[in-house]
Amino acid sequence: MRKSQPAPAASVPDRDVPDARQLRTILIAVSVALMAVIASVSGLNVAQTHMAVEFDASQGTVLWIINIYTLALAALLLPLGALGDRLGRKPTLIAGLAVFGVASATAGLAPTAEVMLAARVVSGVGAAMIMPITLAVITSTFPGEQRGKAIGVWTAVAGGGGILGMFLSALLVDVADWRWLFVLPVVLVAVALVMTLRSVPDSRERPAHSFDTVGALLSVVAVVGLVFVLQEGPEKGWTAPATLIGLIAGLAAAAGFVVWELRRRDAALLDVRLFRKRGLSGGSITLLVVFGVQAGIAVVLFPFFQAVLGWSGLPATLALMPMAVMMMLASGLAPRMAAGVGARVTMMVGVALGAAGLALMALLVSADGGYPTILPGMLAMGVGMGLSMTPSTEAITGSLPSGKQGVASALNDVTREFGTALGVALLGALLTAGYRGSIDGRLEGIPTDAADTAREGVANAVEVAPGSGSHAQDLVHAAQQAFVDGWQQAMWAGVAVMGVLFVHIALRGPGNAAPVTDDNGTEAAVTAAPR
């Protein structure tokens, strides 16, 4: 291959540029595939009690059934994204859909917890083949002037799909059986598979170097170790031997990965030198923080809806829908806004709105006022997240060569998964610390056993209250007020983090045009034409 050619065969689809109708079909196909993956991340959360009863499983086993899918997904994103670039994005997507569909069906029929765990691991492998390729198909297929809008749709599904999937899962649990949760991803996979076979073109990298096996293995160990720590640390304790071993292994593998990739240079799985670019570093940091805050907010909101307001799972998930809808609408609006005022300004506006939403939820929240006191903040958060996520994603994918779009998309996805795990761990810990610090002074006169149980969490307090006799109402009121205190502490911490992110974007954020590089490393600024 001659390097003087402007567009190597590796960076373009094997067929001619699709027309507008085919582009729409491609976008629908990858969005449906992505929705199947995202819905499976959060869907099982609403069925924890059902699984514990049916499998006679401990809470720890149930949490592993939920978390092991995310762990496998996050760990394999980079290696499988890179393999998709080499082997072809269409065949990788087809294989991933097949693996994911079979594993999801097996999970739905699993007779034991062990079979369920194995099926969830395999589902995570299939999801790691699907998720980066869906975005890589968009960035390698859509022309520059339409790519931003398509990424906006992808971002909307990635951001709001989890909440929508959780709502549909809660609905299925209420009206049918928890095993019907797996019908949704299987149906979505079937639809995506048919559409992919018919309409998605193939594209692939023609590599000049061998696959970076060492880098792939180091990335897997690093991600498994660090995500394990964030998932298990709050439960086992941050100083528990398993937590410390995971932290040491993860950090050592991450350091080894950076050193190895610097040695490999152009032959690296992920050229870490590219993080010097504002687009890649700024976009990655923004997604890490925004998804961390979003996931942390969900950790705070569900106990508020269920333990403080007394709602069941279905109304609680339905209450999240306004935020999800605003997020999805803003994700579609973000490309037009970025074309007019620039990616950096769009991201800054989004982060500022997100911080404002957190501040509103901290200032207005009230156990007596209920849902209306937090709705304005949720709406502002949804708009802010949508405006910040789309240009961040475009900045990341635009910073890597066209032949490395599977890796770029995988990096985008890994950043989201890390952010989610980090946000759940940190904001959850802040909420717990704030609750326990507040409730101690409110338990005077409460029986000792009931008070000790109430200190564990607001749900525990509500559960034990009927057994505390005449103190029941006082105990519930104390726990609810303590939860609001913990809520406010977590929200203000989120505001501080978003404030730091705002300053970072203002100083080091991506420029007004997302950088796009060809396979020779040449940069070109591509922006959507203003309307």
C-alpha cells in the first residue's frame, strides 16, 4: 500500500458510500444493537429479590450476577474493538450479536445461579464485541457533515437507554415474570441481526503490524482489577485483602500497559501518546465525570423514591424517565449547537447545566415535598448530560485514525464504564457517610436494636420501624431526614466535581472543530455545516 494515497482501503467501507435511506437503516440497526447491550446493564437490578428467592442465593451472589456482565464487558472492550478493526466491523458485529443473543436466552432459562453467572459472562463477551463496533460503524460509514448527528443518536441511546431499559424491565417484572427480562434483549438482537445482515457495510483496517497481544492482556488485567475494586470496595471494605489485591493488580497492569504501549508506538493497541491531544483527553475526562455523576445520581434517587417516598420499582423507574428524555433530546441537539458555537462551548454549557441541576436537587429536596422538589434538577441534569456527552464522544473518535475507530469507540465505552463504577462507589459512599453522620443524633429514645438497624440505611430503618412500637413514626421520620442530609452532601460533592470539570474544559477542552485523522496521522478539522 502506498502511503501517498489519501484514503487507504482500510479506512473506507468495502462498498460504495451508502445513500440517505441506507444510512438511516444503518443508524437504526446499530442503535437497536446498542440498546440491547445497554438495557442488559441495568435491567436485572429490578429483579434482585426474585433471583435470590428462585436460586436460593445470597445477596453477594445476586450482585455478582449483575456486576459480572459489566466486568466482562469493560475488560474486553479494547481488545475486541481492536480485533473488530482488523477482522472487519460487520462480521464482528454479527458474531457479537449471535453470542449475546444465545447467552441472553440461556440466562433467561438458567436453572441455577451458576448457569446464570456463566451466561452473564458470555453475554458480557458478546456485548464487548457489539458496543464499540456500533459506534465504529457510524464513524467509518457516515460522511463528515452527517457524522455528528449520527453520533448524537448513538449517544442518546447510550445515555438514556439504561433508564429506558430499567423501566421496561420493571414493567415486565410487574406484569409477567422476572425471566421475561431477557426477552427484550433477545428480541432487540434478532432485529439488529437482520438489519445488520441486510444493510450494514463492512470496513476494516489493513494492519502493518501484528496484533498487540501483550497490550491486550495488560488492558484486561488493568480494567478487571480497577473495576473490581470499585464494585466490591463499598461492600467488602476498601482495606479488605481482596480489594487491596485488586487495586494493586489493576494499577500495576495499568502502569505496565502505558509503558508497553509507549514502546510499541505505532504498533500499539492504543497509542497513549494521543492523549496529548485536547480532543482525546478532554473528551475522555468529560465522559468519565459525566457518566460518574449520572450513575451516582441513580444510586441516590432510587432509595429516595422507594424508601423515602414509598414507591415500588415501576413508579421509581418511571420517575427517572423525564431526565432520560431530556438527555436524549439534548444529545440530538448537541451536534447543531456545536456546529454553531463550537464543541468546547457546547460541553461547557452542558457541564454548567449539570452542575446547576445538582445544586437544585441539593437546595430544593424535601422528604415532605417529594418528587416535585427534585424534578427541576433532574431536568437540568438531563439536558446538561446530553449536551456534554455527544461532543465528547465525537472528540474521542475524531482523535484516532480512521483505521482505528474500533479502538476509539472502545476507549469511549471503557471511559463510560469506569465513570459509572467510580460514580456509584464515590457518591454512594458519600450518601452513606452523610446518612450515618446525621441519623446518630436523631435516634434518642429509639430501642437499641431498632436504632442499630436504622444506622445501616434508610431502607433498613423503614423495614424495622413497625417493630419499634410507638417509636415507628419517629424512626421513619428520622431516617428520611437523615437520608436528605446525606443526599445534599452527595449533591454538593457532585457540584464541586462538575465545577472542576468546567474549568478544565474551559482551559484544555477540545477546539471548535473535532479533530479527524487519516491513517497516516494527518489531522483535518471537520465540522457539521450550520443550519
